[in-house]
Amino acid sequence: MSTDTRTHTQTPTSTSTHDATPAVGVRTRRHRSATRRLVAAELRLLGRDPMTLTFVLVFPVVTMLIIGGSFGTTPDEAFPVNPSHWYVASYLTVVIGATGLIMLPVHIASYRERGVLRRFAASGFPRWSFALAQLVVGLVAIAVAGALLLAVAAPVYGVPAVEDPVRAAGGLVAGSVAFVSLGVLLGTLLPSARAAQAIGLLLFFPSFLLGVGGPPPAVMSPALRSLSDWLPLAMANEAVRQPWLGLGNATGTLAVVAGLAVAATALAARRTAL
């Protein structure tokens, strides 16, 4: 009698375990499908966003063409390599900064302002899927804009040979992830698209002028040079430009940028999960 009782007691547990496994699988597949749809929709919207077209695609190319031809092609005391190649290598980081400090914060803050994020949650999208979609969108924007910049630079100034491809690629990936994650974080913190645009521009242009696309460090005052050394975008630029142009291995800078990428990604994931 006790044996039958134990048998009947165990049977529902076994059945519920078998029933739960397919349910988890179905839920996982549903979440993956929802995330793919969200990524596809965000990528379609990417090309229609005037902020993307202006600051990520057009601005880096135009400014690179202007300043890249302003200092000739002969290395000197200010430029240890061909000045045009110096700026071609640097302006990939301008694309990264424009994506992470302007495009993504404005895009995400406008979603928050219009209640789009709440509608995503109500439609069954997992909260983490939005952060993942924005990460993909940001990295795709950087890849497309970077390829466009190099394609324009090639017939005008030439694209410098990459002296250390592994480290240069590591700096590019770490910088991209860091600033895309930072952009997601800013977009979830700032209350409106106008606020995101104002804060983004305030963060972007000093970093752009002092750390990436402005005058070389050799002609800056000691105070400005010290300030530029601590700018995250300048660090990302050094992690790419030094190994690319053979000016150094930038190991320490790369480690800092990689740490920033990890921290920014963790904070952005935590913020979007709230």
C-alpha cells in the first residue's frame, strides 16, 4: 500500500518536469524570434534617422577630407607619420564617438519619451532584447560608416598600412563596444531626445577636438595635452591609432578601454533590465 502511494506521488512530479522542459524551450525560441524581429526593425530605421546620416555618416567624412589635407603629407615635429594618414586612422574613432555619444542616446531617449519602451515590454519583448538590439545597431552603424570613411579616404589620401592588425582590431572592437554601451546607458538615463542631444554634443565635441580630430598633441599646451590624455574617446583613439601606424603597442591604453567596455556594458545591461 505504501509503495503504491509513493508511486502515485512521484508520477505527477515526473510529468510536470517533462512538461516544463518543452515550455522553457518554446519560451526561449519565442524570445529569440522577438529579438530578431526587433533587431531587423531597428536596422531598417537606422537609414531613415537624420541624426545617423548627419553625425555618423557625413560629419566624419567631411571633416576628415578637410583636415586630412591641411598639413601636407610630410612627417614633422608635430606628426611622426604622414599627417593625412594620421587623420585617416584617427577618424574611425570619430565614427565610434558620434555613434555612442549622439546617435544612440538621442534614439533611445526619444523611445523613452514616446513610451515606446513600455510598449515593447507590453508586447512580450524581453527587456534584455532591447539592449542587445541597440548594441547590434550601434556596431552595424560603426562598421558601415567606417567602411564609407575608408572608401572615401582611399583615392584622396590613401589608407595607411596596418602595422599591428591584431592590436588595432582589438582597440577598434573594445572602443566600439565601450561607446555603444555608453550610448545605451545615456539613452536610458536621459529624460528626452532634446536632453540627450544637448548632453551628447557637450560630451562629443570636446573629445573630438582634443582627443581625436583636432590638432595633434605635440602642438597643444601642457594643460590641454594632460586633459586629452584622460578623455575616454582619446584613449580609444590611441588604442587604434598607435598599433595601426606603428607608433606603439598601446597595451596599457587597450586594457583601460577594454575595462571601460566591460563596465559600460554591465551598467547598460543592468539599466535596461530595470
